[in-house]
Amino acid sequence: MSIYPDGAPVWVNGRLVDAWQAVVSVFDHGLLVGDGVFETVKTVGGRPFALTRHLERLRTSARRMGLADPDLAQIRDGVRTCLDAASPWELGRIRITHTSGVGPLGSARGDEGTTTIVIVAPQPPLPPVGDVVIAPWARNERGALAGVKSTSYGENAIALAYAKEHGAGEAVLANLKGEVCEGTGSNVFVVRQGRLFTPPLTSGCLAGVTRDLVLEWCGGEEADLPIEALREAEEAFLTSTTRDIQPIRRVDGRELPACPGPVTAKAMRVFAERSTADVDP
């Protein structure tokens, strides 16, 4: 039986299979040591949003990790094949994973070629507003994986579990300098004195596709922000592929003065209009 009631399709190395038939080797380094990269792409009405940007970032992440380039044309075909086979969900989620493939039990990579997987599944709508906590752990902005969308997601899983334990939907991490970095699966925007700010990539945060589009479409400035700036923000919001723009209601239990505030509301409106007009900006 498929783990998804509608039999979500899966594409593995060029072959379409149903979820219950989708397998990879237990020796795949994506499983053994987290040696891989991935992307999450939303679909609206069966159409992927910003797929080109996501595929380009997948290739950038692979190169940062020293992996063989993913075949972007083949992956695009895999996405289309999965979407054609999927149920007509209004809101969906594409997961693209690219690993170094089968290898030995240690960290050294094998030479049997990469593994590439595309999965399409329904995406439940996220809450219209979010509560966040500041995680007690720091993101290493100088680490080898800083800014890479790697499958080595253990730190994020721990931080997100911490958020859930404290009644929040997302955890925000500071970097080693005590500055706002990112959420476990989101970028952070803060409004101070009516101006919109987000951490620069040098903070160690991921170059989020939605983050980039917000900066292009809605304005805003990149700036180093002490973690207290989030706690003391006039308004703030998270961005991610599945959230678009999600206003933050509380930070560590403290309600922000406005949710959404005027800057956030305008950004939400502009993003909705622009993303509807162009599905692959």
C-alpha cells in the first residue's frame, strides 16, 4: 500500500514508480552519511512554481558539495512525468533529491554514479500566521555546508522538534556571531522603524528562492541583525517555498505589535500578485 492515499508518484533515476515500489540501495550515501542535496518545489493547480530557480540552486548545492552535476533536463522531465501521473491536488509539493549514490560504509564516496529522485505529494496548507522560538543552538556560518541545501538535516530536525515542544511552528537559529541566520526551513524578514531587513548570505543562511523573490519584488535590505532584533521587531515574517510569506505572531511567547503589519501585508499582496502572473519567474 502506498504511504499516500492517492498513490503519490515517484521517479527514481529516470523511472516512474508508485510510492510503495520506490526503493534505493541501503548503501546509498544519501542514507548512510547524508551526502546529498535536495529541493522542495510547490505546485499550484498541478503547475510547479519557480522550478528553474530551484533546479539552478540544486546544481549550485551539488557543486558546493563536490557532487556530479544533476541532469536538470532529465529532472525537469521527471517532474512533469510525476505531475502528469499525480492526482489533481490544488496545492502540492515536489521533493527533488540528488545524492552521491552507492558507496562504502565510511565517508569516502563510491564510483557507481549518483541517485536522483523526484517525489510529488499533496501539501496541506500551512497556518496563516506563525509562532517561532529562538533555538538554543547556533548555525555555523563558516561551516562547509553553510548555505547548502544538503540532506544532512539533523540539526534542523532537532531544532524543529524543539519548536514543537515549546508550542511554536518554527525555530530560528542565530549564527556563531549571535546574529539572526534562518529558520529550520525558512528565511527571516524583520521590520525595524518601518524598514524591511533580512540577513545577508554571509550570515550562513540559505539563499531561499522565496527570499530572493521577496527582495526582487517587494524590496528590503540585507543587513546583519542581532538576534534581539527579532524579539524586538515591529513586525516580522518567514518565507519559504511552502509558506510564501507567513507573518510571525509571537517570538518566544511575546506577541509582536502587528501581525501582519503594513509592511508585511504589502509584501504578501505583491508576492501573491507576481507569483500568480508568472509561475517560473
